[in-house]
Amino acid sequence: MSEASRIYPVQDRIRSQSYLKSRADYQAMYQKSVSNPDEFWREQAMRISWFHPFDRVSDWDLAQASVRWFEGGKLNVSYNCIDRHLESRGDQTAIIFEADEPEHARHISYRELHAEVCRVANVLKSFGVKKGDRVCIYLPMIPELAYTMLACARIGAIHSIVFAGFSADAIRDRIIDSQASMVVTANEGLRGGKRIALKTVVDKAVDGLDVVKTVLVAKHTETEVNMVTGRDFDMAEEKARQRPTCPPEWMDAEDPLFILYTSGSTGKPKGLMHTTGGYLVYASLTHQYVFDVHPGDIYCCAADIGWVTGHTYIIYGPLTNGTTTIMFESVPTYPHAGRYWDMVQRHKVNIFYTAPTAIRAIAREGNQWVAPYDLSSLRILGTVGEPINPEAWEWYYQVVGKSQCTIVDTWWQTETGGILITPLPGVNDLKPGAATLPFFGVQPCVVDQDGQEITTTEAKGYLCMKAAWPGMARTVYGDHERFKQTYFSQYPGLYFTGDGCTRDRDGDYWITGRVDDVINVSGHRLGTAEIESSINAHEWIAESAVIGYPHEIKGTGILAFVILNADAGSPSDADVSNAVRGQVSSDIGKIARPDMVLVCPGLPKTRSGKIMRRILRKISIGAYDDLGNVTTLADPSVVDQIIQVHKNHK
Ligand code: PRX
């Protein structure tokens, strides 16, 4: 897919407001950012407040996985997100909390945010949390989540947010890896009218873990939960004891801000570590230009803060820029499939950012869920997390945007901290499905199998980056060698993204998806190895192979081929499927549950024992006659057997 099916010119309505007015405007700024990066970033760094100026703009060597920005500079992220706005916009809404029940929506001003964050910061301090300590946050999308992460930033503690859909085992692993001494959670979460027993999950996660000294519990519903004396404390009671002011800790630009775990091809999830100065400058600049945010805009990123999108584009970018940002607690289909548009109408949202999965899920419910709402406030529509199929793009553009809004298809990753390849409002004609152009300072390249850069304009290969940018992750927490191995060893001197791409004749980039054993399910990133190791832990299972297959709503569905142990007895296929799904839910979380489980007599392995996933992927899409060469398999006959199982399942 390197050519757009249709190209939509930038609308005058967009261009009349946008910071950049043409591709030439973009090119001039981009050229400056890559021909003299230090000068460019020195200027851009001035968009945030520094307590002490930095001595050096950048110092990096990708071959060594060594990246440093704005060294010598001192700043505080929560000061930048809150305090510096108090004088000019203290009474402006900082956060609109769009609660699960739409009528419970609430506005939080910058001044209130300041008081709440300071109180939580003082609570953390009162329990002995100090600069550099790790705090694990397992909260739903409620204001306490924003308060707690900003409170950590205020006192220099490193937050590690775990998406509130992960299992007890997944939290436990993350707590152990980061050695977090405190966990902040809620009694219950609410999503789509359902209650989620978060505290019960945390109890299981921390059971017997000496490292966790304190569990703070925000009371989000009336439900009483078990509180362990001496360990568990009520957040509201603790906050009530604290003053609403707390001096911000002066942090070095390269001090850690947060750890966020993400899945890779191998092993357990990695704790990507982001630092302070470069991350914030990058979050702020990208947020302003990609979403063309102007003072007074109402901005809504409907992601969850448990993922990087929420970190950078619900909290840090928007608040640094003094924007009104929405925290969406619910799901797109509650109480009905018009929820997003009802919200857009009620809050007069100008900029709306979500994942293709959500768009597909509501598009299929029909246009009648969009039609009743006044969406004329919308100007910019964004997508993120996975490639967007042209049908979903067109629906977003025409039905939601009424052909009056621009769409920014933003490509980036947990590792990149912020958006790297994206259209910019006013700059690009729109090509459905194309991420288009690198952001300022970003230098992508396409490399072939051998790691040679393809220098022709039109290219197809692996997407890498040639230069560091301020927002990139600095390391894998506690394992720098893994960081280097994963991202910088494949193609020495380059950052390897793990994605494939094509570059078309206009020089626009199209992301084609992961080229490793990572799958993207509903925009959530999962490692197939991680799911396999969970499945294999079940007593009935001898071995498994997990792949992604095309799924109408989720983009990618999870398909597990499993082989039973000889002593498993004869469970029915349904029993095996339930057992496998249950095992994965408990080890990782429901998001990683296979959509389809096929019990097979064997797996297609080479003589050296490597599973040929290529063959499984072909079978999963019914391309039985297009399996390529199977003669290198140890037992080619297994292929026909698997095909039979797949056919029977359909
Ligand atoms: O494969 C790419 C896909 O999501 C991966 C990153 O996942 P994660 O770290 O969870 O971050 C998601 C949100 C930033 C990428 O390697 N991806 C992300 N955005 C896009 C995308 N694929 C295609 N188009 C996008 N716009």
C-alpha cells in the first residue's frame, strides 16, 4: 500500500488557523531541525520553564545506546504542567474528567489541580517516598491518576503506571522489576457500567512482597474493601491531613521521570525509562504542532493513561501547553455507540484523538449514532496505535469529520516518547493510511535485509532512525544491555523500530506493521513469546505457537496453535480453549487472551526446531495453497493436519 487510493487536499478551514500553511513551511522548519539540530532544540527548549539553564543541548551515540539531552539543566515536570500556568490561567479548566456516567463529568481547574497534586505529593512524602524511588500506579482513569503521576514528578519519584486491565501476576512482575515500594490503586474501577475490583487484584499482586511497604487506596465507589493494617491507607483521609502546597524538587534534565513496561519479541516486558527535560520538550512541541493546539482549545485524547499515549498526550504534553485536556473513564460504546460524539458535543471538543480499533468498533454500529450530535467544534482528528485501514479512515473523515476536519495518523512507540512520523495540519494533503512525514528533528531511514539504507525516494523495508531526538527512551530499567541489544544492535548506528514501512514517490511514509514477533491487538502491544510462555505453563499444554491474524475490529486477533501433553487426557476443544484463555487472563490480563485456540497434533518446525510462523500465518488467513516451501520442515505432513484443524474450526 504505497499509493493513496484518494488524496484529499488540505481544507481552507484548517489552513486558516494552522501554525504551518504549506509543505514548504514544514520543509523550512524541518530543514532547520536537521541541519542544525542543537540550535533548533536549544530554541525549542525555551518553551518550557527551567530553574537552571542547561549547558549542552545534546550528546548522543546511537551505536552505544547513549543519549543525553539538555545536560546541566534543572527543571520540574509538575511545575511546568501546573505552577507556571497559575498566574495566567489558574481558573481555566486543566482537566475535564469525563466519568463513566456522562452526567458525572467534572471540571478541574489548574488551581485545583495544583492543590490536589501538592496534597498527594505530601502524602507520598509522609510515607517516606523520595526522589528516585519507584511508585507503581494501578489506577483507573480517574483524577487521582493524574494527581498521583504529577505528584511523583513533583517530588522526583519515578512512576510506573500499570494499565488497570493487567492481571495480578503482571503487576507483581512489574513491581519486582522496578522495586517499587508503594502501590497506588483504587477500591474499584468503573468501565461501561461494570465494576472492576482493582484492590483485590493488588492484594494478590503484593501478597508476600516485602518490597511494597504501602498501598494507597483511592475510594472511587462506595464499595468497602479489605484494608491491611499498617500497609493499606485511604488516599482521601491521608490527603485531608496534608497541606495544599509542596515545593517542586529540582530535577536534572536526565533524571528519570517514569518507567513504562512494554512487550517485545522476547522475554518479559521491558521497563522503558524516560527522563525529564528532553521528554517534556518533545511532548510539548509535538502536542502543539501535531494537533495544532491553540489557546482555548478543548482537546480529547480518548486513550488510557496506562499506555504511553496517555502519558504524553493526555497529561504531559497538553498540561505543559496549558491546554484543557479530557480524561475519558468510559468505553466508546457506553451507554451507547454515540458516546464519543455526545461527549464532543457537550464539551465542544476541537481535537479528538483515538485508536483505529475504537473507530472500527463504533463505525460498524452505524451512522445513526453520529448523526444526532453537533460535531461542528471538531477541527483535528487523530489516530494512533496501529495502521488504520482505508475504510475506517474514510468513515472517520466523512461521517465524523464531515470532510471538514483534518486527520493526523500519528506513528510512534512507547520507546519514542512522542510522535515521530505524522501529518501536520495545514501541511499535507491527506492520504488515507499514510503517516506521511517525519516530525522536526526526526531522521527516519528505510533499510533492507542487510542493513543497507535504501536511498531512493521510493523504498520498502525496515524503519530505522538515524539520529536521536529528545523524547526517546534512555534505557530499559535495570538492564541497559537489553536496551542496546533490542534497539541498537541490529543495524549499528541506527535505532531499529521493529516496524516495516514503505516510502512513496512523494517521500511519504506508510507504516506496514511489526516485522518481529510483536502483535498489535486493538492498538495494544503484546509479545507472542509472552503469551506462549503463559499458555505453556498450563498443565495440559506441551507447546504452543501464537500469531496475529486479521481481525475486523481489533485489527489483529490472537490465534494460538497448541499441542496437548500426552497425559492431558482428552479434554474437548472448548475445554482447552477455556483453559488457555483463563491461563493467559490470569498471567497477563484479558487483553492478551487468544481469540482462537486450535488444538493441533504438531507444529511446523524446521529440522533445527524453529517454528515456521510464516506457514501458520498463511494458514490463519486461509491461504492454504500459498504456503511457500515446506520441504525444510522436519515433518511436512503436519501442515496438512493443521490446515484440517483450521478448516474444521471455521
Ligand atoms: O507497530 C507500530 C504501531 O504500534 C507500535 C508501538 O506500540 P506501543 O509502543 O504500544 O505504542 C502505541 C502508541 C504510540 C509501533 O511499533 N503503531 C503505532 N502507531 C501507528 C502504528 N502503526 C501504524 N500506524 C500508526 N499510526
